[in-house]
Amino acid sequence: MTRHRVKMQLLLLLGVATSRCLHDETQKSVRLLRPHLSQMPTHFRSSVLPLSSSRDPQPLRIQTYYTRDPLSNEAWAPDGASRALAALRETTQRIQGILAVIPAQRPLLLSRDPTQYCRAIWGDPDTPNYHRCSLLNPGYQGESCLGAKMPDAHLRGYSLWPEHGLPQLIQPDGPGVQNTDFLLYVRVAHTSKCHKEPSVIAYAACCQLDSEDRPLAGTIVYCAQHLTSPSLSHGDIVTATLHELLHVLGFSGQLFMKWRDCPSGLSARENCSTRKHVTRRDEWGQLLLTTPTVSHSLAKHLGVPGTVLGVPLEEEGSLSSHWESRLLQGSIMTATFDGAQHTRLDRITLAAFEDSGWYQVNYSAAEELLWGQGSGPEFGLVSTCGNGSSDFFCTRSGLGCHYLHLDKGSCSSDPVLEGCRIYKPLASGSECWKEENGLLTRAENPHGEIYHLHSRCFLANLTSQALSKGKVSQPSTSPTGRCYLHQCTHKGVYEVQVEGSPWIPCLPGKAVQIPGYYGLLYCPQGRLCLSNKGTSAVTSPQMSFSTQDLLFQLSLGLTGTPGHSLGKEEREELAEVVLQALVTRGGTSRCYFHSPSITTNLMFTVSMWKSPGCQGPSVATLYQNLTLSFQEKPLQVHHGKAIFTTEYSKLLTSMDHSISVTDQLLSTGFCILLLILVGALGTLAYQKRATLQVGPSTT
């Protein structure tokens, strides 16, 4: 197989725009830090979050830190920040239901880069302070990653060392971030990268690793101009965010060499070692990811279980961070992006995270990848894609159907496909499931197309007999992609309806005639109605929560200095700051908290749900932590130069059916205690509000 270096199509595209993928070059620009043994602290507090065992994997706790303090002159843009933060909340919650780690029981502290704060070190190996900092850099302004400044509270301290003797402490260790396994810094900005690559929605990089090389912190940067675009759906932003976070968490050419081999599982870390073979090149020079779980997953997907297959990676230079598009079209970790409805978090990608040696993986979260399923070991090769052996590829020009049959498609290629051709969705108007695309009258609809939520693309050459008025007795055109209504009757079995026709059984792999129409409609095999449910949906349903899942709704009245009000964007930022403080104060996981908001009079409200995959304290413990916390000390947060303090709090409870009797009794006791506290604070608040207008302080 002859391959050539190509300019790859960007992961995050709008319409059909193309550009280079930014992850590899972005990751290369970041100096990855890993703590030295001498930096390991011995005085940490224990984590507040109770754990069943420090050796048992728990859902990955991702803490986000939203910053609007770029280090350069790049303009910060608040427009669209709320869309980015909403996508982040959904994405991190989803990841927490998929990946688990051995949780840290101490606050997370990040390392400082000695090449930044230190100008010189002691060079004599015979001195006791060999390689320690002997001269500070006077221009040191702290740590950052991709322009996101890291607060001192998140960082280890540093010292100045004499040639002999004890050091001078310059900056002590910060308190760290409680109950966190991964810290994600978030920026929304117009950066130079966004300007140079105008189709980019977001890019990200890993910044720091832990002592076993697991990613510990990273930054995601959203290009602000796209977040205000109506053509970009919430699902698209979530999918883009998920792709970038999977890069940062380990699916990266820069991190493959750090993957671990843990034959005894995550709980036996002493048996882990760095993997010796993660990637290799085959006899044709193709770069492959060859770890065992990934190889077995691909073999099963292609229908050849037991065969040892490496998974091809896209050729992107010396390193690659994406699956080969010809083989795994539609996977979340390929280099091209055709919209959220065409993208799947597949089992092969999840297998990569198991093989990293850092995570326990919940495979029940995997989505079925239809592309290439059961197609054999020769599938996706440049030498076979054009010989007609697989209907996943196409060879002719004209309109057909995208392989998921949600859209009409054009048979075309691009650089990453290396000459192979597939049906790609058209830039606009090709979605069969969008009713607005079918605004044609019957007189203008000779092919009987129906655009509807449950419509799919079928190859057909139908022409209405009534509209042809006897002029056409046989179809004169070859089959092309058309939109018709379908409904599932059994798994793999469905019916089809054309405008004005009854429901017609459509046997997969066969062609059917439609009453009132000349021509044939061809029924795809192995593509529609693959579940045991009824009519298949266009996209996966969004996660919803019933009132039985609601643990409680928390409201906090904030106060500050009178005479100052906050705008919409400032309130959204403040809501995130309060939420982060609340998570730390309550000693619980971020995955419990949903939909934080702040009103114009500074009433903060957040709902708490037991979302799938979310593990942590019981309902009684949550009540205990929050109630006792507000009893002992009001919540105080800093936002900009202002300080906000809780004036009163209120909890609205909806008990989960799974709570034990003991938990209910404990919760009732805490509720009574809380009501007494709220009553007292409410009286004080009423008196205070009679003379004080709520607003932020500037102290």
C-alpha cells in the first residue's frame, strides 16, 4: 500500500469547510509536567469524599475551572460562553459514567515548571542541594496552559536553595482542589489559532501528568466565533468537546508511549509497567495501534474474532491521534466530523482507554458503530475500496445515501480517504429527518418523497403515474437517494411509505414496487431497525431525569456591597464559581449538580440529580455535609475583585426511593435542623434587605 502525507480534514467542521487538525501540533507546543518525588507532599488533608476503598476504581471526577484571564492580548469573548459551559457539563457527566480511576484521597495539586520560575540550579553533584534552584527568574508570572492561567491555589509551592542548608520558601503549597481526579481549564476566546483555522470549534491539550503518567490536568479552548452560530447545535458542541477531552485524557500520539500495562488490574498498581509496544508499522508502512483489547475489539467488529489486527491510525506525520477514516468512519476519534448525528462513541475507542492502563471502562456506554461491521479483514484498504466488494464505499457519481440512511449523500472522496469514495451528506437540505427540507407541493413532488423525523434515505427511481399522465411507463433514470417514511416492525424488518401510498413491507436486500408509481425502491440490508424497539430515532435521546431522581434543589441568596449589578455573562461566570465552591464545601462529586443559575438579585439555584454512573455519598451524607457546612460558616466566593457571601440557603427535597429507613430518619433530622437555621437566617436577611440593596462588593 502506497501512502502519502496529506493535509487532513479537520475534526471540527462547519458545513464542508476543511483545515488541519490542531490537536497534535497543540499538544507538541505544551511542556508536559510530571511531579518529581521530591515534590510529593506529606502534609495533605484527606479527601472529604468517603470512598468504599482507596483501591477500588471510582468514576473519574473531572473539575472544570473557567478562566477569562488570558495571558496575551488575545480578546476574550463572552458571547457563547454559556453554550460552551453547558456542553462541558454534559460531556464531563458522560465521561464520569464511562471512565473510572483509583481516586485520589488528597487534594489535587499541580506542579510548577522549574524552567519557568528558576533561572539557575546548583550544578555540583557533590553538594546536598544539587539540581535545586539557586537563582529565581525575576520575570516569573506563574503557570499557565494554552493561555489559561493556573491559580496559586492549584499549585505546589517553590523555594530558593542555598548551596548548603535549608531553603527559603518563596511560595507555599496551595490548598489544592478537593475531590478531583482531573482538572480541566476552560477558555472561550478569539485566539491566533482560531483566526488561522477559521473552521475550528475547539482545541485542547494535556498539561500535566501524575506520577504514573495518567493525565492530571489539561485545557480546552473554544473558538468564540462559532459558539454564537445558529448552525452549530448543542449536540455538535458536545460531540466536539467529547472528542477533545478524549484526546486530553489519553487518546493522543504524544501519550501513547506513556500507556501502562496492568495485568492484575487497576487495583494492583505495583504490578503495572510502561507498555513496550503500543504502535508499530506494518509491511506497507501503515501506522497501527496494536494493544490487545483494541485489536480484539476491531477483530470482533469486522467479524473475524480471534484474528490479531492492529487498528490503523491516520497518517499525520510521525505521530497520530486519530483512527484511520476509511476503516472507522463515524467513530468519535476519526479525523473528520459530519455532525453529532453521524458520530458514535464506539467500543474500539473505549478499548483504547482500557489499554492505556489508567482507566476502568464501562462498555455499556458504547454506541454501535455500523461502518464496516462484519466486513472482514480486508475492509477499508485502498486496494479494495473501489472494487465493489463493499456497499459502504461507492464508485459512481451522483446522489445516493449516507450509510446511516439519515441523509442523501454525494459519492466523493477527500485527502484522508486516499482515493476511496463514500456517500457524504450534502452541505444542506439533505437530511431526510428534517421536515423543513420537504416543503414541496405534490405537484412538485413526482418522486413521492416524504421528509419526516422517521424518514430515511432509500435508493429509488420512482415516478408518480398520476403526475406522468401516461407519458412514462418505465423509469428512465438510475436509482438515486430519495427520502421516504419508514417504521420498524421487528428487528431488522421494516415498512416504507411513499407519498399517497399505503405502508409497504420492505424486505432488506430486496426491491419493492409502490402502488401508483413507476420504478422500484431498494431496501437496504443491515442498516435500519437494528434494535428491538419500534421506529428508530434520528439521534440518541437526551438524558432526562424524573422527580424521583431529584435529590434536592439548593438555593443560596448571595449578598455584597450595595449599588452594583451584574450583567448576564457575569452572572453565568459567577454561577460557575459558586458551583465549584459548593462542590468543594459539600465534599461531593460534580456529577450530582445540574443547571446552576443566578438571578439578577443574586439568587443562586442548582438542582442535584443522581445521574447514571455518578457515585459518591448517600443522600443523608449530602444533607449532613451541606447543612453542617452552612451552620459553621457561610459560603464565600471571589469573582474578579468582588467577594460574594451567602446570606441565606434553602433546600427543596425529593427523596429517592432507594434511600434506606436509616437514611430517611437521618435526613429528616438534618432537615429540621436546616429549617431552624433557615428561619433564623431568613429573619436576619429580611431585616438586612430593608436597608441593603444586593450587589457585589469591591473589597
